[in-house]
Amino acid sequence: MNSKIVGSSRRWALICAASFAAVLAGAVAAASASSHRPAARANLSLGPLVQSGTIHYCSDISSPPLEFYKNGTQATGSDIAIGNAIAARLGVKPVWVNTAFAGIIPALQAGHCDAIISQLFDKPARRKVVNFVDYMYSSEAVLVRKGNPLHISGIGDLCGHTVAAETGTTVTDYLSQASATCKAKGKAAINVETFLRDSDAIEQLSLGHVDAYGTTLETGAYDMTQRKGLFQFAGGAFGQILTGIATRKNDPQLHAAIASAFAQIQKNGTYKSIMTQWNLAADMLK
């Protein structure tokens, strides 16, 4: 065989081998760099969130000023702003899944969302099934029609009255307890009518179908600003309780990431700005 041809073939083989080695080395280096790249700004592994680039929040988007639709399509409110700020810290896009409150924890457990932000009260019973990152306080209140024609002075004065409330909310527990107290004193029980959404409950008061409406202080305050001259508080607020962002028990990484991101927006003033904007400074975590 011609020695020039043999030499040329060897040189070509060496060139190909060197090129392959260079490509392989580059691939290994890229893979190594990718494996050390932080998953999100919270520097915690977020698993599926990183792959999708999103975080899905379940929220009953019918409870202003916490969460509601602006112009019928744009989710807004203090909870929405807090969830969006946390997503920004995590480096992912927030997606809001409108979910009826009565089924919101089952929706989380079924994987319809990654976390709940919907004024979900941090109760011992709920801590058995979800993890919480507490982010604000909430109080309860009773609203009546302006002028308080039935002279209701608070939750302890509702014996024999009909009260509207949203299904599954904490105020229904307080109303049940107050009703038991009424009966223990020989008075008529409180007739509690529950509705799927908070907006439906207050509409019953507006129409005069019920004597009072039980809700959170936040929602009640917003309702009075939006329907000026129609409602007023009956007595003082009661039942202050912590409210938390809920995640699944089997997702501790996301729980830790949300806790870290929330601590960051507290520290940089974003949280205070949001709560002040929505007139909720009294419910801020101290």
C-alpha cells in the first residue's frame, strides 16, 4: 500500500479522535455546570417546579382584598401579590388555580396545585395533613345592615338570628360555638346558612334574606369600602388566628423554599408594602 495513503489515514484518524475527545469533554463540563446550577433563587431544589418553570397556587379567588378578579379576568389582592413575590424569589412563574374553598386541601393533595394561598387558617387539624408557612394574622367579624336595625352587638348577640357564612370557614365554627352557648342559656339557637362562596353569603345580607353575615375582618372591611353605606360591623373583632401557605406533607423541599422566599420578602420590605397597600397592616406578622 502507498505509504502516503497510510500516513494520511492515520493522521485523519487522530484528528477525528481528538475532535471526539474535545466534544466529550465539553459535554461533561456542561453537565457538571448544570448539576451545580442553583434550581431557584432560594438555592433549594424545587424538583418539578424547576422543570416546568411554574408554581401553581390553589386559591378561592372570591375573597377581596386577599384574592379576587380585577376586570373579571386578572387575579389580584394581597394574597396574590404575596404569592407572586414568592414566585419571583424562587425564579418561577406563578399560575393561579381558582378553587372552591371547601375542596381546596383535597385539590392540593390531588396534585392540582403545588401550594395553597387562600387565607387558609393554620389549625392543628390541618397541620396533620399539610405543612404551613405562616404569613399573616386574621380576625373574624360580624356584619349587619347599616344602622343595625336589629341592634346586634356582636357574635354573642346572635341568638335566634339567621347568619350567612361561607362553607368550611372558621367563622362557622365560632357561630356553632356561639349557638351552643345560646341553647345552654335557654335561648334560641343561631340559624347558620352556608354558601359555597363568600360573595354569595354577603349577597344574602344585602338582599335582607339574613340578619347578619360572618366573615373575616379583612373581607368585611373591604366589603364596606366597596358597598359604601350598606353595611357596618356589629361589635368588635374576635378569634385572631395565624394564616398560612400550605404545601403537601410529602413535599418538604417546596415548604422550605417558600419559607425562605417569604423570609426574604419580609426582610426587603416587599411584604410590608403589600400589606399596607391593601389596608392589612394590623394583620401583619410582627
